[in-house]
Amino acid sequence: MNVDQPTRWKLQDLHTEPDTPEYQAALDRLDELVGLIEGSRPGLSEDITHEEFFKILGWYAEMSAISARLSAYSFLWFSEDTQNQAALNLRGRLDQHLTDASNRILFFNLWFKEISQETARRLIDASGELSYYLEAIRRFKPHTLSETSEQLIQLKDVNGIDALVNLYEMITNHFSFKIEVDGETQTLTRDQMGKFYRHPSPELRQAAYQELNRVYTENSTVLAQMYIHRVRDWHTEGITLRHYATPIAARNLMNDVPDAVVEALLAACRQNSAVFQDYFRLKAGWLGMEKLRRCDIYAPLAQAEKRYSYPQAVEMVLDSFQEFSPEMAGKIRAVFEAEHVDSQVRVGKRGGAFCYAALPELTPWVMVNFNGRANDITTLAHELGHAVHAMQASGHSILNFRAPLPLAETASVFCEMLLTDRLLQQETDPAVRRDLLIGAIDNAYATVLRQAYFTLFEIDAHRMIVEGCMVDELCAHYMTNLREQFGDAVELDDGFQWEWTMVPHIYRVPFYPYAYSFGQLLVLALYRQYKSEGASFVPRYLNILAYGGSQSPVDILQEAGIDIASPQFWQGGFEVLRDMIEQLKQLQA
């Protein structure tokens, strides 16, 4: 592995470059498969044989694999430089091509939804590990439209709402921020600005948030209108056309999580907001402040944040994985050896971090923006955890190897906790150990409560926008959301009224954020089991990851002894957080 400094990934394992004979051959084979599937249409009936059905399904899987490879290349090339016009052009052309191909074979999916339960059961029972995949298709039967309507929706999306979301990403990733440090004005990306949110200086923290708010406020009219159109589009399709009971119900069905489970999760988060409010009061006292400001919630207690080199970060992550499972550590080394990690900070590069698992047989790609902070190391561990999850499930088909959204954070957050434990074990300086624990609790707030309240805001915003509310009303409601979240423990200023426009997930994937809350609280329960059971827990945990998307979240977790319908289960996660806060109190004593 060459990790002497932050790296830029290579995409050759997907394609060498666009518009080559290899790339064109992939498009040609995709079109050929579409033609084969189209040719099967006259033979689709209740009497279809297993052999005929699975031949078509095989063509569909091969087509899905080609589409996944092409899409991954397009997306990753665009993500490494969102101002690259060639990448943007390719993404647009490919999206159109894939949409056309999808529309041509849409009839197969619709036919399978419409056949009798008896025929469907016969085919599903003979499908082996693809049974859950096929059952999932049938789940959407009550919300499926005619073939023509479904085709029109796909055509509408590619040049409509999907294009609008791409524009949101292009605009926000091109933002630059100015902040004065030691008398010198620095121009930074949003990710580079992030280091000041956890800076020891209260003045720099405040200046960073003020600058963040200033830039987004200046662009608020455009960004807010983009969100309003996103919500209206979601409502038109999901409620008016598909007849989901609520906007979030559409996401819940995609996640295969009952509405009641999501309601129990959000209710538990709302009922336990006091856990973090008490923590913020304690933190204010430790910082010598009467009350935290919103810009202080991630403040460290130490006067100087410990910095880490990139090689140190990679070594720490690998060591934490190795101690838990050499098998997991081996998978992480493979990601670096394949040169699938992009950790450089560059203007125009997509902000944040993600892991992209393109195909079961390909090592995933990981994007982070490494600035040398402890938080950057936990982010690296988080995204590599996603990679482990995908690789652990690589024995499945392209159709079912990806974990469902509620379980998507099972490995990532778990690996963050492994890393934090490792750092706490190695660190001898009490002040640094205290700051590491504070960082873990801060991250838990950001992953559990903050994401749950984003979802609660989304629920209200979708209702308010459809009822015709003004943008100012959305901002006012977001401030109400923050006041409920923080109680009287944190001082808020009106500059945060536009913070909702800074949350990419509510644009890209409405109601995505609760998956983070789900995943973090689930992992807290799993981690508690690991600490009590030791090495015997590891195979059971790896087995959860190995399912990928081949079973429902409820069934996978029931096998692990977890009942996600139980309010007590979600409450148990908050009890772990209380224990962490008590441990921190002891370090402060």
C-alpha cells in the first residue's frame, strides 16, 4: 500500500475512459440484453416455466451489472471534480441512455407484480437466494402504475428532478468560504472549513459558522426553491399518483421497515433529547461557559487539537480492524491496494465522504476529505466500514448484495466505535483521552439526534410545502425544530434558520437521515453485546453483514436477537449513551 500522503483514486477497474471501444462495447451489450428481454415479452404468462423465467432474470442481472459499472464510473468521475464539464456531460448522456433502456424492459417488472399470487409463489420458491429480491418487487404492487405512466415518470426524472439535484450539488460544491486566521484570510472549501467547527478558539468557531451561514444565506433563494420543487415532485409522484399514505411511507417501503418501527425510533429520539441537552450543559461548564452557543456544540476541551498524518490515520484504522477481525482488516487493505481511496482535499471535489460499492466482485471506492483531525480518522473508519460490509456480502448477486438502507450503517458506525476504543487504549494523555470520548459523544449526537430531527423537519416541511407555505415559514419552523432539539441548553441565533438548505440528503434522498439514527442506535446495542461476549460475537456479527440485501432488515436482526419494533430496544441505545457520558464525568473528576 502506498499511503504516504492523501491519495486520489483510480477508476480503471471500472473503465479506462469514456468513449473508448471498451466503453462502447459495454453499451452495445447492454442494448443487446434489452433486446433479448424485449423478445421474451410474448411468452410471459401464468404458465411460464422456471427455465424461461430464470433465463430472463439472468439477462436482467447481467444488464444490471453493466448499468452498475457504467453508472459507477460516471458518478465517481463527476464526484472527483464536480466542475468537470466532460464528466457532467457523460453523466447526463448515460442517465438518458440507461433510462431509455430501463423503460424498454419495464414491462417485465410490471408483469411480475401483476401475476397471480399462486404463480408468483411458485417462481419465488424456486428462486433460491433471489427469493427476497422477488418478494420485494411484489411489495410495491399497490403503488405501481401502468407501463406508460411508469415510463413517463422515469423520463421525467432524468431531465427533471434528478437534474435539479445535480445542479444543487454543482452549486454547493463550488462554494468557497473565507475566514481570517492569525491575521491571514484563508479561502476554503466546506470540508476544509469543518476543522474550525471543533477548533479550541470560540472566536474561530463562531467565525466559521457565521461564514457558512453567510454563503448559504446569500444563495438561499435558489437553494430553497430547489427544495420546494423536490418536495412537490415527491408529493406528486408518491401521494397523488402512487397513493402512499404519507411522504415518509414511500421511503419506509423502500427500506422494508414498517411505518410503526420508524415512528417508534423517532419517538424515542424525541423523548431522549434531554440526554444530549444534559450533556451540553455539562460541556458548557467544562468549557467555562454559562451556556453553549450553537457554534460550540462540537468544541473540544483541549486548547490544541491533536493532529495526525495520513499514514498514522491509515495505520490506526487498520489496527482497530485487525484487533477485531483479521478478515475485516484484510478487506480494508484490499481497498487501499486497489487504489480505490480518494482522500485528497481539492477545490471542486464533492464534499463530505462516501463509499461506493459498484459490483459484488469489485473492491468498493471510498471518498473522504482528509485534513488531519481525529474526526477525519473516524470518517475514514466509517467509510471503510461500508466497504467491508459490501465485500462481506460479495457472494450475492448484483440484484441483492447491497444492504438495505436501515442496515447500511451497521458496519460503518461499528468500525468508528472500534477505532475510538483503539485510540482510547493507546492514548496516555488524560486530556486527549477525554477529548476522544467527547468526540465520540459529539458524533453520536450528530448521528442520532441531529439526523432524527432532520427527519422530523422533513415530515413537517413536506406537509407545509404542499399546503402552500412560504420559505420564511420553513425557516421559522426549522428554528422551532432546533429549539425543541436543544431545549434551553444551547443558545441559538437566527443565522441557523437556513441550515436545512445545507443538508444534501434531504435533496438527494428524502427521508434518508433516519437511517443514520437507526444505524447508530442499532450499533450501540451490537457493540454492547461485543463488549460482553468478546471473540464469540465476531462470527455472528460478520454473518449479519454477509446477508447484504438478501433478507429483510427485520428478519436479519431477529436472527441476531434484536426486536426493532420494541421501544425498549431503541431506549437501550440511549442507555449506552448515558453510560458514555458517565464515563466522561469520571475523567473530568
